[in-house]
Amino acid sequence: MDPNVVPGYFVGWGTLALINAGLAQGKRRSGFNWFLLSLLFGPLATFALVAFFETRIEMH
């Protein structure tokens, strides 16, 4: 394996962490904390965000 090439799963895992941070902010949670959790737990963090936290929509 070429040491200068980053395996695709690292890129995908990082992208998922960024998506989870945005999703968490939409649910009024800390984007940074969920970004870090997503780096550790990946898809499990996504499942937790979707399954256990409600989306809060404010009407102005």
C-alpha cells in the first residue's frame, strides 16, 4: 500500500462526522461534541442523533 494514499474509509468517516455535526446543530445540540463523538463511533452516533433526538423547529 502506498503510504501517500489515504484509504477511502478515512475520508468517508470524516465526512460522516461533519454531516453529524450539522445534523446535531439542527437539533440544538453541540456540533463540536457530536463531531468528536462521530469520529469515535461513526454510524452509531448518526443512529443516536436520528433515533433519540427530536428536531426543534421554531416558528417566527
